[in-house]
Amino acid sequence: DMKTRAGSVSGEASWVKPALLRQHTDKLDSFRMEEPATTKKKKPHEMKQYNTPDEAARALQGMYRRKVARDRMRKILLSSIERVDDGNGNIYFYNTRTKTSTWVKPGILGDEEVLTPKSRERRELLEKKREMGTLKTAETMTLEEAALMIQRRYRAVLCRKRLRKMLLDTITRAKDDEGNTYFINKKTGEASWVKPQLLRQHTDQLDSYRMDEETQEKKPKREFKDENEAASVLQAIYRRKVARDRTRKMMLCCFEKAFDEDGNEFYFNTQTNTSTWVKPAVLGDTEVLTPMSRERAAALEKKRQDGTLKTARSMSVEEAAIMIQRRYRATVCRNRLRAMLMSSITRAKDADGNPYFINVKTGAASWEKPKLLRQYTDKLESFREPEDEQTEEQTTKRKRPVSHNWTTEEAAIAVQGMWRRRNARKHLMKVATNVYTKVKDPSSDEYYFFNKKTGESSWEKPVLLRDISKSQLCSFKNEESSSDADKKAGGERVRAKSHEWTTEEAASVIQGLWRRREARKNLLKVASSVYTKVFDPGSNDYYFFNTKTGESSWDKPVLLKDLSKSKLGSFKHEPEEEPKVKVVLTKDQAARFCTRFVAPHVLRLFFKICCPTCLALVLQ
């Protein structure tokens, strides 16, 4: 049943309790109708008279025991009863032992204050500090410590007031169809059944929720009486700005931006070791650094303090060009590495739905995603079993990519890259053949591979030697066997058995040599028309400039390494001509080629190998 309280003076009644009496409901008297004048008044309590001193002493002892029992009972209840706010400003009392709650404060507690769970923890913490002797009181504090504590508490009170005022302007109160109260944030539109703690005693001050907020009038501009009032307001605004900047700077030192396995960013507080998905509002649009970017910023700050940091103004043209090229190469390298990872890393899920990552080439699995792919989770392919991949390959034929229309520069760069890769593979294979030795195991009658530098051995063929034929592998010997073979041969290498060339084979070899020579000449001609040698007066040296791409380099291009110094100075920009390569040689061309460009020892070897008909074909 609903209960009402009526005013005894004016006789008015209201459903709303006065704000000053919201915590004093138990002290309000119940409303009584005016009694008729004929009713008798209750007699006052009379003092009991005791006949003997012993009777009075027993009465005093009983009163004392009752008082001690009440104090003990009150102490036991205070240790188990807690005061709780239901979120609407109503207070109820909860018994932690019996797990029961009541709206009425136990009468035995009287005027004793019932603690909330948080205030109980604070009191226990203070009691613990008092027992350990670390609690600082007004008597043990110095003047500086007392001043700091007062200032800190004063700032905390002001901060709570301002925050409460902001919440009162933001939080509104509403009710559902059943009359239950909930709270709405007007700015974010979020609703909650729980009232903010700072507003637990200010429920009556909350505005009711309105759908049409546009009807609210705008706050008029403030008018100042004199210049002093305006100056004080400006000073307060400036102090608030400085305080916000300082707070923002402190929070930037504590917060770090991190990414989870799905690439979603969250914010981690290094002081409290807590994380949140929402960026702190006080940071605004300020960018929160990641741990790696924080280290880079610290390194840059250290260089700036040491005076070793090079900026765009302090750099020379060469240093700036080198830095730009280095960063460009780093970006290209990251993009290529990311593309390689995208083609080899796949995403899978376990039985519980937790994602993990599999390297399809090595078969290794990991819970952590590579850093280069942290923002590319959606582009990773799902893991498939080998059987599924085979069936898919059988159903869909692999299409050959469409041929690309190469320009002269792109073709030259591609040829240079292929030539460098071929030379690198040859050099690496040569080094591998000098390092690895194929040894036969007499016990198993099988061959294994021995690394002479590291001393390691393996039954599996090294990857670097996979392109070497079996005949070359069988010729691998350890140092002792090779030295014995050299001694047996009298210190001279035995030449491999000569091959008997046919007329077609000899002609194809000569044509291949001729084509390579013509291709080198044409490629050199194109390179000489593209590259220009320019003198730098600052360094008193020459550098090479590409007139088509606009790139410059101190290193001589590989295509121009066979040119003499005199020819390098005469480079001019000429219109490029399409290379003309002859595929078929005449007899005169073959003869001139052999006599002019083939070394004598090569001709002698060629005479021994080729048949007489082939010699007649070449030298006729």
C-alpha cells in the first residue's frame, strides 16, 4: 500500500518526499487525526522507588549489563549489516550473513551509521595501516604533507562536483511500461538500469527524458559587469585549458594503443594494467602511440637532445635523396613481404571457435598473427585440407596470365634482374658445392651430405643443390679422396671426355653465340642512349642519370660495365632504335665471327671436337 506524509502546518499532502528528508524516513511521525478535547492525556513516567540499597544496586547492575549487551549486539550487527543504494536513491539494508534485506533499519542500531561496502573496505584499510604504523595523522604529518593532502582532497571535491554537474546535464531519468526507472545518456543514446554512483543521492535532480530535445532553449551569453570579472573568467578558462593539456599529457604517457588477433584496436593502461575498447574522452583527437611508435618517439627525442637528429633543413640533397630511397625500398619490401605472407598464411578456427593461423608451406600453426597482417585479417583465406585443394585444382584449370606489353625500360630491368638472379644462383651453387661433400656410408651403403664448415651432416639433399644433376653429385669427394686422386693424376686435372658434335649442333651453338653478341650490342646501344654521365662539381665526381625515369646513381649500371672511360664521357640522349637481331648466319658471317671474336684456344678446342664437315661449313 502507498503511504503518504502530510504537512502538520498547512495541511497539504504530496506524493514526493522533501529532498532534505529523503534519508530520514524512519524519523517522521505517523499522521494522526486530532483527538477530541475530552480524551485523557497519558501520565508521565514515574521514578521507581527502591526500598534498600541492595535492590538499587541490583537494578543498576542489570541496567549496565543490558547496555553492554546492546553495545555488543550493535557491534555484531554493524559487522554484518551493509547500507546499499538501489539506484533510484532508495536505501535498504543488507545482512551479509543471512543474505536478507530490509527497507527498515534495525532498531537496535539507533543512530549508529551503517557503512556501505566501499566505506567498509576503506575503514579496514585504515585500520590495517594503523596497526602497521604507516597511517599518517594530523599530529604525525609535516606542514608540507598536510598542505598536499588538503589540496588533493580539495581538488578531488571540485572534480567530483564538476563531474556530477556534467552527469546531471547528460543523464536523464525515464520509466518503462511497468513503471521501472532507468537512465538514458542524452549524448550517446545509451540506456542503463544502474544509476551512476556520483548521482546516487541526486535522483530528484535528474530531468525526465524528453524525445524532443530541440525544444530546449539555448543558453544565453553571459554578460560581465566589469573588466575584472571578465578577466577572472578568462583566467579560469586558461587554467582549465592548462589543466586539460597536463592531464592529457599524463594520460598519453600511461595509455598505449594495441591490436588483438583480429586487428581490432584497444587501449591499455600501463599503470593500472587495465584495457578498454573506448578511447578516453579527455584525449580527444590526440593519437595514442603504440609501444613500437613510443620507442621510436623516445629515440627521436634523444637524438634531438643530443643534436644528432637530421631534419629536412639540415640535410644535404644527397642525404635527403638517400633517405627517400631507403624509405621507398623499405615500403616496397614490406609490401612484397606482406604479399608473400598473404599467399602462405591462412586462417583457421579450433573447436571452440578461437582463430589461429597456419603456414601452408611449413605446416606450422600459431595463435599469434604476423605483425604485417594485423590489419589484413579479412583478406586472409580460410584454411583448406589438401584433399579439398586437390579436388578444386582438378575441377578448375589453371589459366596462364595474359602477356604484358613491355616497354624498353621494363624489358631491360627484367633482363637485368634475371641475369643477376642467374649469376647469384650460379655463385651460390658454386659455394655450396665447395662446402658440401657427398659421402658414402659403408654400413647402410647410402650417401649423406656433409658440411665441411659447420661439421653437420644430413641424409636429405640440401636445397641449394637440388638443381645439380646426379652425375655432379656423385663426383663429390672428401678432401682425402680428392687429394689422392690429384696425386694419382700427377697433379694435373683430367679433362672430361670430348663430345662429338654433329653439324646441326655446331651450327646451333655458333648461332647462339652470335645472337648473344648481337643482343649485347643492341642492349648496350639502348643503355647508352638512356643513361647520361654527368659531372657533379660539388663532389668532383661523375654520376649516371637515367633520362627516361629521372633516377640517378653513383654506381655504374651493369649494362655499361664493358664500355671504356672515353666512351662514357660521350653519352648523349639519342632516340632509341629497335634492336635488330639476325637469327640465321651466313657462312661468311660465321667465318668472320670465329676469326675475330672467338679466342684461339676456343677454336683449337672446337677443331678437336667438331667433325670435318662442320669445319668445312664454318671455314669455307
